[in-house]
Amino acid sequence: MKQDKKYYGDTRLNHFCAFCSCPTETEDHVPSKCFLDKPHPQDLPVIPCCCKCNNDFSLDEEYVSCMIDCMKAGTASPTLVEREKTRKSLLHNPKLQERISSQIRDFGGVLLYDIEKERFEKVFRKLAFGHLAYENDTLAWNSPYSIDIHLLSEMSDSQRNDFFRPYRGELLPEVCSHGLEHVMLCWEDGHLDSCISPWIPIQEGRYRYCVSPNGNIVKFVIAEFLAVEVNIEM
Ligand SMILES: [Zn+2]
């Protein structure tokens, strides 16, 4: 138990798993390290969680991370996948390699991805609820949510502009939260004329995210390939 650790501005939240409301037993990184390359960035966001949630996502996260890199490469052949972590996973796990290979289909030069949607959504819910907890001190265990997934390469300029535009709003994140710190830093930089939630870079080329000030929208980009928007009913 690490309930005295400063995960949040409000330490009372330390007692609960960020994903399911069970008592805290351990902690987890958001984003999970499988989405990042070594050397991992220092001071990765960490939040409290239960052992079940800590273990429950590993296989799905490996699948999603590998699938994204294979979609990017257009193949599940380990020799053609650029990213070392995924190459190793595919080589060490032939069943995973076979499974992903069967989900990338070439129709006359057009690639179709037959992704396992439930696994993507399970992992993306975890990422979104984890970012929301870490940034805004908000635990949204039972809140309904919806997930939109786009390939960055297929988004129009205006879709991209909308997606990457930082949020401006009148509501501020919780007092003492990381989200409020980020808003205040933007103010100090003198860039802004109103409350804004910036994009937070975790690792260049691998992962960045943004949480709206009132926490109802969490966006992230994985491998500069997949753009994900999670809308959460607060
Ligand atoms: Zn849990």
C-alpha cells in the first residue's frame, strides 16, 4: 500500500483503484510502458490501483500495442516491423503474430484492419480513466463513456486541427491537481488568454495526451498513428 504517496492533490483518493473502486493494493503507470520505448521517460505518471486491474490488462495491452505497430508497418512480419519491442513480442509469441497477421488483410493494395474492438476499447478506457485520475483528481469508475478511434493519416486538416486544439474553458481542474499545474504553467509561459489544458508529451513519437479542464474529454495519440478520443459523462 502506498497511500501516503503523492499520487493526487487529494490524498483521500489514494485509497481506491483508479479503474474499478476496489481498495488500492499497488500502482500502475499511465500510459503503460508497453506503449513506450526504452529508455522510458523519468517521472512517468503513476496512479494507485488494485492487483486485479494491474494484472488484468497486460495481454490486452500487448495485443493493442503490437497491433498498432503492425498496422503502421502494414504487416505482422517481425522482420518488417520497425519497433524493437513489438518485433520481440511477435518473435516470442508466434500465436500473437499469427493472430495479428490474420487481422491485417490486403484488398488489392488497400489494407484493412480487423481489430479486436473490445480489447482496444478495454485498454483505451483504462488509459483515459488513468489520465483523468492523474490529471484532474477525478475517479470516474461508473461513468458512461464512448470511444472514437481514428488513423491520424486519414484525418483531414480540419479534423486534425480540431483534435489537437488545446481546450479553453472557464472551469479549472481540481485545486492541487496535476491538470491545474499544467494550466498554471501555460499561464506563466504567457501564451494564453484563458484557461487551457495543454497536450502533455510523454515520449516523442510514441505517446502524448490531453485532458479537458472539466475532465469530460480525454485524447491521446499512440505512435503518431492512432488518435483516440474518449468522451466521459461526468
Ligand atoms: Zn481495480
